Amino acid sequence: MQNINIGNFYFIDDAFLNKYPNLMKNKTPDSNGIRHDRPCFAAFQDIKIKDIFWLIPISSDIQKYTQEYNKKLNNQKAKGIQNPKCDTIYFGKIHGSCSVFLLQNMFPVILRYISGGNSYKINGIPVTAEIKTENDVIKKAKKLLKLAIHNNPGIFKQDVLKMYADLCDELKS
């Protein structure tokens, strides 16, 4: 695999996911032995280190994440916030279907950890988000990463800055 196409979806190798216990894991094979790995949206290439890409896991469990989204908004309302918002969970369209982009689970990765070098495809065509969804998700992801860099590390469910440093070290060696 030569590169990651921003806006496509990819699968992450289990070896990488196992290195970081707070990352969402791939699902175990079903009773027929078929893997159902979690697709991740390729949001953007890192500005400083071009070999690092930022990916966002997605889920089809709309109900679960609607509840989590509403809980976050209600917590803000309880604190007196007039216009609560949630940038860590985004509901968007992929091939006309609603999916959940889990920005709170965003992480950096390098090419060697993309499973099999293949993007997520349906009928041989790479899966992409609708343009509005893609633009909104990338904008939110960059905003959250800036916040994390400027001393708000609790935004993400894992230490993305440590992961980033680990990947930089790995690229140097």
C-alpha cells in the first residue's frame, strides 16, 4: 500500500490495537470464522509528520451513541451551559446510511498498521462518507486535536499524544 486516501475507510491491524488498551478493538470472528473488523475513517494526514494519519472509528450502533450523545448534552445543561454541544460524537451518512463517527476514539496511525493494505469496500468500490459528513468530521477532528495539544488531553478515550510520540519514535528507527 502506497498511501491512505483521505475520506476512505480502513481497517487497523490487531497488533496496533493491542499495543493501546483504550483503543476500540476489532470484533472477534463470528461463528463462521468471518472477521468483522471495525472500519475507521481516514480523517487527515498529520501536518508535521506526513507518514502519520489520523483515523476515526465508526459504529452502526446509533441507539447506544445517541444515548451517550444525549447524556453529554444533559451533563452540560445541568452545569448551566446555555447551548450545549458535543463534538466527540458525530452522526453522519455513509452510502446513504446513518453511522456514528467516534471522534472521542480518534487516533494516529502509520501505514504499516493498516490491516492488509486494503480500504473498506462494498462491491469493490471504496467506502466514503458523504461530502458534508466528511467535511464536518474532519473539521471537528482537527478542532479536538488542537484542544488536546493545548492541554485538554481528556477529550479522547486514549492518550493520542503519547501514541503520536510512539509513532514518531517508531518512524525514526
